[in-house]
Amino acid sequence: MGAKNFRGVYVPDIDEDIHEGITTLADGLGVVTRVSSIAAARTIVEANREQITPAAPAYFDINGLVYVHDGSVFKPVNESESYSQSYTYNHTSQLSAGQFSGMVTSNISVKPYDRSFTVWGMAWGRSTLGSPFLALRINGLVTTLAPFQPGEVESVTVMALGEIPAGTQPEITLGVYGGSSPSNPDYKSTVQLVADARLSRLMVKADPISMA
């Protein structure tokens, strides 16, 4: 009986039946099969479904893009992730200087590899007092601010970049933040937000990156 090498490929034993051993070896190789269309790849998968599993997936080059099939679905190699949540409340936030009030937090999932991310946040609101900001808080730190202009009804947008270490789930929250005044330690800010999912939203896009 043979054994798998460090690549996970089955290597037949010297006294093993040659046909059976080579068949097992070939089924375990991580070969990329070149096909002209997703339909051609599906035909191959259907004809070999018992041999294609999460432990022994099939790889296909479809017009220069590599897809992997694990027995259930085709996935592009290095697939991007997208997450989007909306804020749907009519709410007036009264903020002290430096106070953060969360609106919505991303539900980005944990992955076993490092990723970079881009996050966009937007909100429609009206500043009625002081100097409120739309803000992004990432892992407990307010990293990005964009001001609501006093007395204006407007759409405000913030954006940030960052990295996510393998096996971790970042806390990315869109919210509002109270401005400050050096001459007034009790400075307050107020912003009115509207309940429309099309106007107030948090969006995150994550992609795999190189790892040591």
C-alpha cells in the first residue's frame, strides 16, 4: 500500500498493482485542466463527481482564469469578498466631544489567510448643532472622519484601507462622531439621520494578499 507525499499526492508502493496505483496517483494530482468554457468544465465534473471532493478538488483554466471545484461549486481562485449592510433608522444622535456612536457593523467573516480590505461608508443626514462627523471605527480605533456641514442636509462619505491577519475577524463600524472645541470642554454636536437603506450604507471588499 502506497502513501501520500508532502504535496498530498498518492505514491504507489513498489509491489502495488501498477494500474490501480497509477489511477490513484492521477486522481490525486493537482493538475489544472484547460477548457474552453464553464460548460465544458461542468461536463468533466459530472463525469467524475465521485473523485472530486474538498480533499481532492478539480482545477480548471477557463480562458485564463483558474477555477476550483470541490464537489459542490465552482469558485475562482483568489475570489474577492463583498459585504454590505444598511442603516435604516430615523435617529437624532447627540454627541459629546470625541464620542463615537455606531450605526452599523460589517459582518465580514473569518478566513485562514491574510487579506487587504477597502471599506466605504455613506450617510444622509443634517447637522443641527456643533460639528458632527461621519466616522469609521476599525478594531476599536476611529480612523477616518468626514464632516457634516452645519445646517446642511447632505450625503457624506468616508473610506479606509487596511489588512486583516489570517484567522481574525475585524470590527469595522460606520457611525457618527462628536467634534470638539479647544475653548469649550462641554462642546456638543447633533446630527439627524434618515431611515433609507439607499442613503446610509457600509460596504467592505476584501481580497487575499501575499503571506510570508
